[in-house]
Amino acid sequence: MRHVMKTYGRKSVAFTHGEGAWIFDTTGKRYLDALCGIAVTGLGHSHPRVTKAIQDQANTLIHCSNLYQIPEQESLAIKLCELSNMDTVFFSNSGAEANEAAIKLARLYGHKQGVEKPVIIVTEQSFHGRTMATLSATGNRKVQAGFEPLLSGFARVPFGDVEAIRQVALNNKNVVAIFVEPIQGEGGIQIPPPYYLNALRQIADEEDWLMMVDEVQSGMGRTGAWFAHQHNKIIPDVMTLAKGLGNGIPIGACLARGKASETLTPGTHGSTFGGNPLVSRAAMATIEAIELDGLIDRATFIGNAITQGLANNLKDLDSVIEIRNKGLMIGIELDRRCTPIIDLALEAGLLLNVTADKIVRLLPPLILDDEQIQLLVTTLSSVIKQFLNEPK
Ligand SMILES: *Cc1c(COP(=O)(O)O)cnc(C)c1O
């Protein structure tokens, strides 16, 4: 790919088609897809309901403009608000753009309250995207390096640490919002203490901050709830979605509730493509398929089966530090850098990746059958053993 900018270190394999949890390369080799294009194709590849919705809509009207009524977008917004208890939605084309909307919303909310230099609390090891605002919010120097000056207006605290937030609240009167991933994805499947989001909700209420959650990776059923924060039985003020929302059709969303829901007004934000009829139909079909096939509960079952299977197979290995999951966000933390596992797995017919250097990350589809669960567990177990037997 000589004429494509080298923003990715790419593997030499290219894929031609996919069906369910399977994906096929140009030589006809079949792989079990436990990555889903990084948490995107939760329904697997070529899902008939999504394919049909795209085909129908492509035959009818792909795009008009947000200058007009878009009934497909309105239906999707209603559905998303029903599922999340939110009030309004802004549609974007990606996760970073959904987060840009959230950051702009928080700043405008602050200005409307008379805060001239609004600050948003963000966390270490977070990932919010690659645009200037979202990389500034991101807690990873590698993502930021070379792009200074970064955007100001972020205060950073350790993930999972409630006391650190209370300290910021005491010392910084410009805070208007707190913005976290319910479970850090790129940060290495980091699951905070169970009370964390409840504590954030409480502090945000006390301080009159917006509680904003980045569910770009953890949303759309992946963790065994429509949205990961729902495990805590709280409702945020702002939530962002993308990845799994359209099963591969690019769509993101920034949802807001109550006092946050009417902050953005005509002229304050926009998107040419955002929520066009095609992507809205695809996302609606994705949601319907998740509902009709009972995939939220299935995500919990599959995630626990994979995690327990791996735990059994790898229990005697000292180099395996921890195997953790919430539904189908699964991390296997090793005691060493383990990126070579990606190639070993590819060789063995399995797609996965490694984040934060030492954590094998699985983001499998919500439609894995029992046989595929077993295949994933046995293949990955032997790949990890093969890797660990190699000299350090
Ligand atoms: C992937 C991701 C993003 C960025 O989404 P893009 O669609 O790549 O812009 C933002 N936040 C989280 C939590 C993500 O996992």
C-alpha cells in the first residue's frame, strides 16, 4: 500500500469476505475473528439483517443533509434514547467525532454557567481518539507525542481512583465535567473497582459537573449490557458511541440527558454525513438484530465461557498475570511484551490483538456458537503456550 499514508503498521494479509465469526483471506484461508475490526462487527460479518437494511436504503436514499428532516435518523435516536434513558442524540461518523461533540458540549455547558476556562477531568491510560481534542484528552503519551501544543482544559487523574477526583474538586473551581471509559479498552481492558462509576455519578451531582462516559468500545451489548455503565445502574449526562453501533457502517453518536441535552443549539455543531439515511438504517438493523437474537445475555455467557476456558488451560503458567473480562471485552495480561502473539495467532487462524504491550485483547463477536468458543479457547491457549516457551 505504497500510496496510502503509513499511519498503520500493517500485516501482509488481506481479506476478501466474511461470514459470521469467520473471515477469509485472498488465499482462501479461514480465520476465526476474535477482534471484530476492533469491536466493530459485533454481529459478525455479512449479517443478513444489516445487509438487507443497507441494500434497501441504498436503493432508496443514501444521503440528503441535516438541513432536512431525516426520519431514519429520528427513529434511531428514539431507539437509542429508549435503550439508554438519554434525551437527545448528535450523530457523527466516528468515535473521535462523537467525543469531540462531548468535549464541545461540556465546554459550552461550562461557559453557559459562567466558567470562562472550563476543565474536563480525564484519566491516565485512557483513549478517546486521534483528533486534536480527543488526543489531548487521551492518557497516552505515544498518542500525543509530536502533536504539541495540546489542547488545554483537561485535568488528569489515575483511572479507578475516586480520592484523586475529590482532590481536583477541592482545588480546581473550573471543572465542568468528568469523562471516562467505563472499561478502558486501548489501555489494556482495565476494569475499575465496582463502585467507581457510582462514586463519579455522586461527585458529579454534588459538584454540578457533567458525568460523561466514552462507550465507543464498551457499548452496544459488548459487556453484557447495552452500555457498560448500566451494570452500575447509573445514568450519565453524556455518552458517546461508535464502533459497534453500525456493525461496520461508519457511525458515531453523542447522547445527552437533562441539563446537557439542549446545550448544543443550531450553529454550534454539525456534520455533513452524520446520521444520514444509510448509516441510520444500518445502525437500527444492528440494534434490532441484537434484540431479536438475545445477544446481550449471550455476550455475558460467551465472555465468561472464554475466560473460564482460558483460565483452566493456562492456570499453571506463572507468566500469565491475570485473565479478566466484562462480557466480551477480554484481556489476558502477561508478564512481558507479547506482540509476537498476534502473528502466531494469525498463523493459527485466529484474529486478535495486543494492547498496552503486555495484554492480549479479545473483542469477539456476540454471535459465537459453542463450537467457536471452544476453538477460540484451544487455539489461543496453545498460541500463548507456544509464545511463552520461546526464549525471552
Ligand atoms: C476506538 C475508540 C475511540 C476512537 O474511535 P474512532 O472511531 O477510531 O475515532 C474513542 N474512544 C474509545 C474508548 C475507543 O475505543
